[in-house]
Amino acid sequence: MIGSRAVPAHETLFDEIKRYVRFEDEDAGWLAAFRAHAAPHFPRIADEFYDRIREHEGAHEVFTGEEQVERLKRSLVRWMTRICTGPYDGAYFDETAKIGRIHVRVGLPQRYMFTAMTLIRLAFYEIAQGALGAEAIPVRSAVSKVLDLELAIMLETYRDDFLARTQRAERLDREEVGRTLARTEHRYKSAVELARVLVVGLDAHAVVRLFNREAERITGLGREDILGMPFVEMLLPEEIRADHGALVEDVAAGRRAGADLLESSLRTRAGKIRDVRWQLAYAPSAADDEVVLFAIGQDTTDENALAARVRQSEKLAAVGTLAAGLAHEIRNPLNGAQLHVTFLERGLARAGMNDPDTVEAIQVVRDEIRRLSELVSEFLDFARPRPLVVKPTSVVSLCERAARVAMASDGDGAGAHAEVKVDLPSTDMVLDLDPARIEQVLLNLLRNAMEAAGSAGGGTVTLRARRKPRHVLLEVEDDGPGVASPDAPIFDPFYSTKPDGTGLGLAIAHRIITDHDGTIDFQSRPGKTLFRVTLPIRLSG
Amino acid sequence: MEPRSIIEEPLILLVDDDIRTARLLARLLEDDGFRVELATDGAFAIARLARTPVPDILVTDFRMPHADGIAVARFARSLRPDLPLFVLTGYPELVARLGRGLVPEAVVHTKPVDYSALSAELRSSVEAVSSSAARAQPSAAAPGPLPSPIPA
């Protein structure tokens, strides 16, 4: 009988599973006997085995080509020989485990290992049945055992592989966590360093302990200049030290709850003032030199200038809409007046009246009507500007033309006899702009300048064009007495210093330049007034 | 007035709701040798155009009750495709935009109108039309298909 056997103290895995299926020496004997009959069938079984595999995509995928399949068939024949021959020892186990590992390596799904084994099993049973008659029964039993042993060993290798993979994944996870920590720290540092905001950290005494790159860039002060120095004295403009300085010192010392937002300014190394909007965050600390006040700041200098320009545009738009309708309607009574003047002139001529005073009076009315009419047109032009007609335009020839036109129309104005010089680059610049409207801007600026320069008698006006990296700079300079008050809202509509000015010339210029996404500003002192227009260079394509 | 041999004095239909100014303009034009009929809004103008004789020139204001100058102009053109059109307006840009598609184009004068320039242009426009009509065929003034009024 099969009976029970004592369990050895130290049993290998192979021995243990052999014991489980009761694989005995006589099984080895039956297999050896079977082999004598079966060996001639092995090549055929191998063929059938691989033909079957080919029917299944998931199994077939592991093959690389016919040559490999032929090699595998030879291995299979060797394997069939081996499982029928033994010896079923440690080396046998290792050999089977090796095959199992190959299956794992090539990624053969386990299900195919099982199903393929059935094919071998049935083929062997069939041979046993045919060749061995009554002996077939113990042979089948031995075949069954040895094939299950094979499966058991190969399954072990899948399990080993799974464990190894899990361990590898865990190791990778641990490494990843380490890397992530390092990365996070690096990111925080970079965030502070590279952010386009000023990050300044102060200790309880409002001494600068942290000063990021943007803060260096904006102030022009290096870390070595500023770290360890008092924030208020180093960075605040004198005018606001009493006010904002005291606030910052109080917040840093914890004497006052921090205002979250502080609109303030900084003095740069060069003495310039930059507007900064600070966000303050207070984090108390016991250590004396620890950062307790984080100030995150944004340079709003340009933003403020932009906001001012936007306000100007909005104001103009509101004025425009309101008044445009009125301006149109003024044209009707003007038309009536003008026709009546014509009628009056004819009547007088017909009656033979040519009293000079009367003739002059009529001419005055006619002139006044014309002036009013021009004002209306100019105003409408300003209030309801036509859309820009943009095309590539040579800046140099545009400037030359504007200067020519300005000089040709000179002499209309009282005593305006200024000399106009052009200072243009030798290399032309071609910009996408509305040439008629930019010419209008230049003419407005030139005529103003000529009047200013000519008022003292024979001044000089210079029209200058320069290419800058991102824009073209157009300047109109005169040596006249200068704008009376540099803070005057000269770009506002109807602001005029000239007795017969409409007050719209510069407002229109401002509008046109703004429509071109450009800027216009001026500097003025007696003897030098400079209007500066920038037009962006659009790098298309 | 100098004798104008074969051609009768050209007939202008002047359309303007500013009656005082329109009367004065009519008077000036009559002095310059035109016949002028006055319509004081768009609806009157269209009603007048539906009757014969069809005027030789249409001079119209733009903003008027009932039908604007462009509507009147389009109606007139449906009767006489080559009718010279003059629009006197405080809204030249708007008229130019709305009048797109009128061939030949309407002549737009911005108010206040320069009378002598207007008068000269009116004169040359009728001369241009009558000479080209004479060259083309004698029945140039035959009415076209039934016109449909265009809403303002």
C-alpha cells in the first residue's frame, strides 16, 4: 500500500512535493519503460505542441521566429526524454526551475503552461494506451505525477518572480520618495528664487534675512549688500519711512497685527522709486534671527502706469459716446447758417452793396462757421475713430513725409517759423501701422512743436526715429519755452494752452498711438520739450 | 439766365425735413437755373417719386422722419438706375457705409455744405447723364419693373 512515511527533518521543496503526489521509485521505473515506446513519437508531439500554441495569440506572442520555434521543439523533445528518464534529484529540480524561469522571462502567461501540459499528458496517455495494454494504468499514473511535479516546480518560479518584482517595486518606491523629497525642496527653493515676485524675509528686528533673486533684480541690491541690514533704512524711500517703516517694524516685532496688503514703494540702488504691492505674512518664532515676517511683493510700477493709461482711454470713450451725437447734430444748424450767409452775400452783391465792413462781417461769420465745422469734424474723428487701416509701412519715409507736410503748411500759424530737422536711422524700419493716422500724430506733434519753438522766433524742431529691441521710438523735440505745467493733463480732450486750439490734437494723438498698442509721453523744461512715441515691433511669423 | 437751347432746366427733387433751410437752398438753386421740388420727409419724397415726371437729380438729407435719405435714394434708383444722387448730411461716414452698393455712387456732402461746390457738381452731373443717355437710346427714362419701397 501507499502507506504513510515519516517526514524527514530536512526535506527539500522537491522532496516535499514528490512525497505529496507519492512519486516513488517504481514510478520512475514505469516512466523509463514508457520512454522506450514513446521516444519515437516525441518529435511529432513537439510539432503538435507548437502548432497548438500558434493558434493562441497570447502564447504565440512570446516567439521571435521559426528558427526559435525549431530550437524550442528540440528542447521539448529533450525535456520529454528527461521527464521519462530522471534521475529525479536536485539537479532535475534545478533544470525544471530553469525552464520555468525562461517562461517567466519571456512573459508566457501561466494559463498556457497549464493548458499546454494537458496536450503532453493526453499524447502520453494515448501512446501508453496503444503500446502497453494493461500496464498503461500505472504508466498513466506515473506520467500524471511527473507532469504535475513539473507544473509545481515551474509555478514556484512564477511565484519567485512575483516576489522579486514586488521587492523591486518597493525599492523603486523608496528611492522615488527620497527623490521626491529632494525635488520638493529644490522646487521650494526654485519657487522662491525664480518667482517673478519679490520675496523678502525679516526677523523680529525688521532686519533682512531672506532676499530672493527678483528682489535683487528690482532693487539692484545684491544679497551680500542687504542681508543682515535693516529693511526700513535700506529699502524704503525717505518720505514713507515714518509711516510704512514704522508699520513694518511693528508687524515684525509682533506689536501689531499685520496689514495683509501694503501698497508701498522701494528705493533701488540707483535711487529710483518702484511701486510695490506687498502681501505680508507673519509667522512668530522664538529664535531671534529667524524670519518672522514674509513679505511677498509685486512690482506694480508699470502696472500703475498702464492703469493710468487705461483710465485715460475709458474717459475718452465715455466723453466720445456722449458728445458724438451732439456733434453730428451741430452740423445741421451750421448748414442752415452757412446757406443763409451764401444767400446774404448774393443778395448784397445783387443790390450792389459792397460796404467793406459789411463784407468783412459776412466773412467773419463764414470763418466762424468753418471753424466750428472743423472742430466738429476733429472732435468726431477723436470720439468715433475709424478703425485702423494697418499695413506694412516704412517709418523713415513716413517721418520724412510728415516733416515735409508740416513745413509746407508752416506760416499759417502766427509767427511760426521754426526750422524742422529730421534725424532718421540709415536702416529703414517697416512696421504694421495705419500710415495716415500715424502721420496725423506726427503732424499734430510737429505743428505744436513748431508753434512752441517759433513763438520765441526761429527755434528748431527735431523729428527723430530710432529702433529699439522691441519697439520703434519716435521723438519730436523743440527748443521752445516748454509746457507751462508738466503735470497738466495735456492728453485730455479740450485741454489746450493755445488761444485758438481745439484741445483735441494731443488727445487724438494719444488715442491713435494707444490704438496701435504704443505709448506716448513727454518731458518738458524751458528750452527742451520732448514728445516720445513708442510703437511696438510685432515679430510676426 | 443764359439760354439753354434744347434741354429744359433740370428738375431737382430736394428732400429735407429742415424746411427753412430747404426752402433757402431751393431758392439758391433756382437762381442758378434749376427747377426744384421740395419734399419735407422721406415718405413725401417716395410718394413724389412714384409720380411723373421723374426728377433729373435727387438731393436728399439723410436723417428724416419715415424714410431716411438712403431709402429714398434706393427707391429713386429703382425708377431711374442712372439718377444722380446727392446726400447732404451730418453723418458722412454712416451714409457712405449704408450707401455702399449704389452704382453710380451717391455724392456725399458733409454739412455745412459748400453751396458753390454743390451747385457746380449738380450742374455737371445732369450734363453727364443727359449726354450718356443721348448716346445710349432715346427711351432711357422708361420705367423699370414695379419698384418695391424699401423700409427705412
